[in-house]
Amino acid sequence: MSSASAAIPQPGRTKAFLRLVKIEHSVFALPFAYIAALTAMFEVDGTIHWGDLLLVTVAMVGLRTFAMAANRIIDREIDARNPRTAQRELVTGAVSVRHAWTGALVALVFFLGAAALLNPLCLALAPIAVIPMVVYPYGKRFTNFPQAILGLAQAMGPVGGWLAITGQWSWDAVVLGLAVGVWIGGFDLIYACQDVDTDREIGVRSVPARFGVPAAVWGARGCHAVTTGLFVWYALATGAGAFFWLGLLIVAGAFLYEHSIVRPHDLSRVDRAFFSVNGFIGIALFVCALLDLLVRGLTV
């Protein structure tokens, strides 16, 4: 194989990189950026601007991909010592560190490019959005609350979605962002319970490692109660209609189901709670929010 052909990313490497960053997990945060962006469009002129929505998508997926790749790169030695994560692509060699950094930097370029095309404020704030994405994987090395850093990182999605459309700050978007951040931080508390024994052994810091699994599960329940309250606040602040409130009822029901299948002494269904239920929450609320905006006059 020539050096020129070797420099071209191979299809297998691309698939491995997409597995590394779990591209499908964009479903957790992307719907809320859409809710913020579409609500902003409704308030500005009542029309969906598809070009801006595409740029929001590119920015969100680009930043999330960069964050996941950086996370995997920084944590690769920790992952190698944890039986649950020992088969991740950077540990097995399916993806090289060089390839992972290349993918991360390409994703970052897409994020910055989309921000530049949206408006000057988005571009100016874009570097700030990158900071918690890089700090988060180090958080488990210096704090027992790395989920709080993750929540902050995720909270920026809806805020960015609103800024992308209006170029102006919105406290309504901040409320939605906080709801998303507390929600994701909460279910990451549950997810971290799987690694409590290994984390204690190798020195990784987290709420379950420091305070125990029951405390983490109850903390997650508290987070999701707060999330529900913040969603209600956002609905009231933006004058949401019946379909959005229906969505909130569905979300509340999903939270109750999630916490009924995950108990402090039974973590056997964590994956169902983490992937299936939380993916459903994002999609369900987005669909209801979109229907609500369309009924209220948002035009395609």
C-alpha cells in the first residue's frame, strides 16, 4: 500500500471511529437544541429556517463528536483497567490515538465552521463551549462530582440552539438548558453505579464511588424531579400549549418508569434505563414540542 493511500481514512476506520464516539447518542441532546431553535424561530417570525436548523445540527453533532473523542482519548488508560470498558476501540487498537485525534479535530472544525456561518455571537462563544467538553474527563480525577461538569456541558446545547437563531441571549433557553443538564447529569449518576467497585480500586472519583450506590440512585431521582420542575418553568415562560404539556406528562411517566427499574441493589437494567428510556424522553418531548409550535402557528 502506498503512503498516499495509507493516508486516506479507510471505511473500517471510519466505522470504528463512529462506534468510538457513539454517534447514535446524539439523540440525547440534539432534540433539545431543536426545541430551543424552533421556539426561537416561532418567536422571531413564525417560520422554520431550514438552513439555520441544518447548521445547528452540524454544530451540535460536531461538538458532541469532538467531546466524545477527547473523552475516550483522555480516559483510554482508565478504560483499559475497567472490565466494562476494556473493549473500547482505543483500548483494543481498532482506532489509533492519532486517528481519534484526527476525527476529533475534524469534528471541531465543523463545529466552529457552523458557528461562524450562524452569527458572530455564536462564533465568539464557541471556544467557551469547548472548555467543559475537555474538562469533563479530567473531572473524575479531581472531584467527586464529575456529573456536574457533564451537566454543564450538556446545558449549553439548548442555549446554543437559541443563540443560533436570534444571536441574542435568552433566559428561557437557559432554563431549558439547565433542565437538560440536570437530566443528563442525573442519569449519568445511575450509569456510573456500574463501575463503583472498579472506580474505588483504581482511584476514579464519582458520587457512587464516594457516597455509595444508594446515594447516587437517590441523587438521580432528585435530579429528575428538578428536571421536571425546570421543564414546567420553561413551558410557562414560553407560553407552551397542550401538546407540550402532554409531552411533559410523557416525560414524567418515563422518569417514573426509569426509576422503577433501577434500584440501589438491582442495577441489572441500567442499560435499558440509560439508552432506551432516556433516548425516548428526548424524542418524545421534541415531537410534542414541534406539534405544539405547529398548532400555535409555526410554518414550514
